[in-house]
Amino acid sequence: MTNIDALSWSDVKSSQFRLAILPWGATEPHNLHLPYSTDNLLSRAVSLDAAAKAEVKGVQAVVLPAIPFGSQNPGQTDFPICIHMRVETQKAILYDVVSSLKRGGINKLLIMNGHGGNNFNGVVRDLAVEFPDFLIVTTDWYKVVDARSFFTEPGDHAGELETSMMLHYYPEYVKPQETYGSGATRQFSISGLNNRSFWLPRNWQRVSEDTGIGNPQHASAENGKLFAEAVSNVVAEFICDFANATPDNLYR
Ligand SMILES: [Zn+2]
């Protein structure tokens, strides 16, 4: 058992958790058909599947509750109940989670990010300097497997990938296909920004009509299931490798 929602102290004291997984999502509109909590639900679901597979291979990793607030783009935060969490707050949360895990004897954390606006690299680097014996890894679950082998157009936000995953894990939260917005997106007028050689956060009010980015029409529960399987297999394998890592044996 690896789901903190179901673990009591009697379970924890008889377990040997080698690492913790922290799903991290966002609270934001996801086109017209997916729930605001999509990123929280999916980052947690993928974490639970991966941890269950790792446990079968003999490695226990505890899945913490998802942090439900993400870093949001300008324009997005103008929508009602879209909650923007500042990087300073995210850093404070991570600092407290890492310090607490460390006191309790766990010295590894895998951040399972489910929201494109979150970027933990800088914060992880700061914490790596401050806690040299504590290993923190961050990953975007939707990037660990090449989505183009599973979907016609994966999309960025509430597109085919996310809609398929929600149809697989939480079909009861997905509105009927006839309600899907197109997810059509306006491009930048400067080519360097479109090819991502140069970056600035997109203004969501200006790039999307329905808050989606990417066409969800070809989404299916079947493809969501196949992708979820592939992602959780890769993550489970990583969990097993990471469980055996130490700051000393991390390099060949
Ligand atoms: Zn999302």
C-alpha cells in the first residue's frame, strides 16, 4: 500500500518507504469539458499507478497528497477560481516537505508535475545546495513517453492527451464530446517565439477562445489507458532505480 490517503500509522510503521512522490498540479480552467482539477487528478493517478507497480517489484514509495495550485500564465488568472501560486510559495512548500521527510528518515523525493506552467528546476537546485544528502528529482509525467506514438495531436492543455487520460481515469468528470471546445490557438506574430528558441509566457486570453490549447476531438479512453500504462511503467522503473541511488553512487 502506497497511497497516503489510505495509510494509518500501523501501516507506516510496518512499511519501508524508500522515497516519497509529490504530485503537483494546478487549479485552472481546462477547455469547456475537463474539470479545473485535471492536473491534480492526473498527476496523482499516474503516481499511484507507478507506485503500485514499483511495490510489486519490491520498492515502496509513498504517494503524498497532490499540491493543488500551480504557476499560472497572465490572462489565465483573469478566469474565476484560477489560483496562481507564486514561485516563492511553491519553494516554501517544497522546503517544508523536504525538511519534514528528512526528519522522518526519508531522503528522496520525486516531484510528479502535471501542469505545464510549473517549473521546479531552480527551486530543486536551491534545495540541492541546501540539503546535499537529500535527492530531489522532478519530472513532467506527460513527457516521460513520446505522446506522438499514442495520439494524433497530443496538444498542450486540455487537448487529446489530457482528455484521453481523463476519459481513462475519471470519465465521470468529462463532459460529452459535443461540448468540447476546439482548443484552437493563435500563434505569435514573431517566429522566434513560435519555434520556442525564445520564450515568454503566453497570455491565455489572447491565445485561446475556450481556455484549451490543442484539439481534443480524437481523444479516447482506450488511448488514454495505453498511454497511462506506458507512462506508469517508465515511472515505476525509475522509482526502483532511484530508490537505490545515493549521492555517492549516482555517477558511474
Ligand atoms: Zn492540464
